[in-house]
Amino acid sequence: MIRRGIAPFVAACLAAAPLQAQDMAEAEAQARIGLAAAADFPGYASLCDLQARIRDVNAPRAPRPATATGAAQQQRQGNAPQPIPPTQLFDNLWVLGTESVTAFLYGTPAGYILIDGLNTDAEAQKFVFDGLTAVGIDPRAITAVLVTHGHGDHYGGADLVAERLGIDVLMTQEDWDLVASLGTHPRFGPPPQPGGTVTDGQVLRFGESTLRIFVTPGHTPGTISPILDLRDGDSVHRALLWGGTGFNFGRFPGIFRQYAASARRAGALADAEGVDVLLSAHPRRDGTLDKLAALASRAPGAPHPFVAGDSGHALFTVLEHCALAQAARITAAVQSDKQNP
């Protein structure tokens, strides 16, 4: 009886071990593909790190001690992301925010749309209202706040902008549902009140400009990656703003595979649409800081540092295969946990 009881258990373990090894081999193979494509995108290479700790951005965190003062407080302030002055990237696109996270102002004085709302109301006041006013742009020309996804560093100040200007915050329904479940995170402003919804393929028209919505779930259930036309003098470029980068949604292989599918779709869109500019709201990921420095010293008629041509489409290979690598890695870990409860 003992032997008959042990035999199925031993057989199950022997079956699980090859599966675990197969999954890890798959993880390493996918990571190699991703890392090879990341040669020109070093800020994204860490997504293929098979040793990295995967966290959930919405998980509650222990509050910082209220009594911290003096050197510790100064150290935290010194580590605060440096601001990026409102900067005109193209004739109809401005970037504003910090080296950690930015928002984009897209359009013309006939009508703008603000893409993302930064971390907090204080940041929205400083970078949107005060910053735009300082460069001669009237914030009242903003017609809506389009939030790329339901994480606090993108919606944190959206409510202030919307309430002050009497305009809508726009998100996918999936991410409206997400933010409704989050409550107020200590690092960010409160989730905005429900506003307008956007859907896959929808075209937004405002002033003289248009923007198309593409839903690319994974980073959140309703992440969007809009496509927009940018003007540089007589030249017109097409940009794709990848809506959500980090793998901070927990240890769920199915979501990683969904992310990979979205990256694959975005790459196909970039090919079909002739995208030659790739944008990110996280400057440390995509080399924005170096591009801003190059833009500041750009000579008349010189190539635009944000225009990458179709060579930039390799980024979607990085995103897709790093996500598949992490999915296989987590699947292997689950198998190991089952063997060693």
C-alpha cells in the first residue's frame, strides 16, 4: 500500500522536473532574443532580467516614519527626480514633468490634449499650469486629459487639471474599473472621478489635431498606446506612445503573455503606420534625457534626435520576448513550488 501510494507521487515529480527545465530553457531562449534586440535600447534591457524581483505597483506599502527629519529628509529630497522644463519636442508636441515620469501636451493653440497627469495635484500645478503659462501656452486650451493607463504616476494630477478646466479625464473602461478598486495610494493623488471612455481604434479630434487610440493590455487591463502625427517644420512624422512599460503587475504568466501579444501588435501597427518616432512617459527608459540634450543643440536642418525611423521598431521585439521570458520563468517557479511545497 505504501509503495502504491508513493508511486504516483514519484511519477508526478519526475514529470514536473522536465517541465520545469523546459520552461527555464524557454525563459532563457526568449531572454536572449530580447537582450539581443535591446542593444540599442539599454533602458529596457532589465525587463529580460530573469533574477529580477517582480512586484505589484498597486500593492500597499508601509508608510514612511512621520518623525524622519534632518539628514534623512534631506537625502530623500536630494533623491527626488529632477524636473524637466516644459520643452517643445515637435511643432505640436511638448513634454513636461520630471526625469521619472512625464506628460505630453499634443496639439496647437486651437486645441490641445494632455496625455497623462503626472503623480500628484502638486505636480500638475507646477508642470502643467505654471510650466505652460511660463512658456506662453494657455492651459485653458486643453480640451481633455487622456490617461494612458490606471497607475497613479499617470493619473495622479489628472483630477486637478480636469476640475479646474471643466474637462473630462479619458481612460478605457477596463482601467476606470481598475482605478475604482485602488483607493488612494500614499505616493499619488486620488484616482480621478469617472469621466469619458475611449475604445480601440477610436479617433479623438480636438482643434486642428487628431489622435488614434489603440488598446494594448498587459501593463494594466486597459493600457492604451496612441498614434499621433508630429510636425517638424515641413516634415510630418508618425509617433507611437507605448502606454505602459514595466513588469509591475505581479507574478501572472497569463498577463505577461498578454503583454507580449500587445507588444507584437504594436510592432505590426508601427510597421503598417510608418511610425518613425517612439515615445515613452518614462525618460530613463528610452533615452529621452540624451535626446533632449541633442535637441537643445540641434542645428537647423539637422536630423531630429527623436526620429528613429523603422529601426526603432526593434523595441517591440524587446518588449515581446522579455515578457515571454518572464512568463516562462514564473511558470518554472510554480512547478518548483509544487515539487517543494
